[in-house]
Amino acid sequence: MSKLVDTLINANLVPLKPYESARRLFSGGQDWLNANESPFANPYSIDDSNFNRYPSCQPSGVIKGYARYTGLEASQLMVTRGADEGIELLIRTFCTPGKDRILICPPTYGMYAISAETCDVGIERVPLKPDFNLDVDGICAVDNVNLVFICAPNNPTGTQVKAADVERILAHFKDRALVVMDEAYIEFDMANTWATKFSQYANLVVLRTLSKAFALAGLRCGFTLANEEIIQALMKVIAPYPIPEPVAQIVTQALSEENVARMREQVSYLNTERDALRSALAVLPGVTMMGDVKANYILFRHPQSSDIMQFLVSEGMLIRDQSKQLNLQHCLRVTVGNAEQNQRLLSLLNTFFNQTGAKS
């Protein structure tokens, strides 16, 4: 069987390493601060009377609810199985395998590259500058791409992008490529959304998710926002029944006025906890704060990052090692949890530093 697989597998998949999600890397543990999930689990109700029927491809309650939330027309958005499916659909729709390329700006979210490699689409990499700003000159020097992916706020650096930089990139690729703004964490920095700019930029696409601020990571529900022509092209590729009926019901409830208000209260709480946690981490021995805090996670560097990870995992505290990412050697990323989880993290770190005799 192994020989048969080796014979039949797509050649472009042979060297591919699958995305190392938080759940693949670690299971168990007491505190999960490694996947940028919300610490809140909110209640919803389910009606099972239609479970014997196939769901709608684009459930009207979901579409209307998210259109209301964003202030967009229903024709300007589509719902997908997480923002990850939006990434894959964009690549499958607008890139020809073995011919076309995308552009990414590492260190950044890993699924842009994984999805491209899976589809046999090439990748141009223009690294972020040392301060984690976009290298606009480098990006605009690349012409042979169909999609430009920009994560804003960027994962894992927590940095936002300069509006003038994005405007220049959009203008440069006006008649050449789509510019995709991944706004998975935008609720933590809503003033900088690009979802209000579609009338100005025909080549703009925005990705969203309910996994982070809406505390619905387990549902796998995301959105692609763009001008109607782009959405209609994507609809040619999407699966016939992408959103299960229970997911559609819960998402429709989550997008109600009352529950959107609850989401915003929880985001405010997490932003406050984030700032307090960052201040506490910044004074720990040997810690260097990295990037910014425009999302629900914090990135920091420590020369003993590997030992810190090993100690925290042994204590049931899971965070994320980002050391394999470009220019992030010895960097760790911690999701902002509730007050109790954040204090437990700080207590464990203090224990580690006391045991190892680390000094500032």
C-alpha cells in the first residue's frame, strides 16, 4: 500500500508538511493559551427538526446577520468553513495550478502557504521588515502573483499595517492581483478594518472569522467579503453544503444585536486583560516584548524559550512556540485568557525563573 501511495500521490504534496495546529502539537493540559481562542463559552439553543435535510449553501439568517453586522450588502459576502476555507477558495478560484503564484509576508499565518502548496500554486515571500512593518517596495517589485495575502492584525506578531502601505499595494496591483486582508482578529482593533473600502478598491478582499472575538472556534465559521463579482466567482468553487444546519442556527443567534453587544463586552474585557498581562510579562527576567498587541495574544522572546515551553507544558499550561517562524527565534506567543488563567501563567513563569535563577 505504501508503494501505491508513493506512486499515486500528487508530486507537489510529497515535500509538504501539514500545518501544525495547536491541537496537533499538544492535547490535554489545564489551560489552553496556545490557539488564540476566547476563554468564553456562550450558551445557544438548537432546533433539531431539520437535521434530516441538507442545509442551504449560504444560509439566509447567517448572510443577513453578517451583512447587518458589517454594514455590507448580502451580495458582498459569503460564509465559509472558517476563514481557512476562504483562503483555499481564493487560491483555487484565481490561481492555475503549476502556473500562478501568491505573495505572503512572513512571519505570518501559515495556512496561506499550506493552501498554495496543496493546490500546486507557487509562493513569493517578501518578509516583514525588522519592525514587522510591510516591505512595500519589496511587495511592489513582484508582479507575477495573482493574490497578495496580508494578515492585519498579523499573526503571530500582533502588529497592524499602515493604511498608506495597503493603499499603495492596492493601487500597484489594481489590474494585476487581488489583495486579501485577513482580518481574523479585527474585532480587537476594529478602527483599522478594510471592510468599508470595497467601493474604492475593486481588487480588495477581506477575510473574517467567528473563531476569535465571537468565541465560536469550534463551529468553524468564517466569511469572505468582497465586491459582488469576486463573490460570484468564488461561488463556482465552494462546496454545495459547506455550513451544517446546527452551525447556521448558532451563528444566526450569535449575530443578533444582543449577542454582538455581548461579544463587544468580552472583547473589551480581553483587551484590558491583555494590557495587564503584557505589562506583567515585560518586567520578567530576560523577557523582550515583540511586535504589538492589536489582537488577543502577546509575543515575547526569551533565550530559554524551549525550557520555558517544556516547563509550562509539564504544568498543564499550553502556549505556542513561534521559534520556527522567520526572524522569531526564541519567541513564544501566549493567548490572552481570563484573569485566573493569566495569573496562573504569570505564577508559573515566576516559579520557572526562581528555579532557574534567571536574572534581568
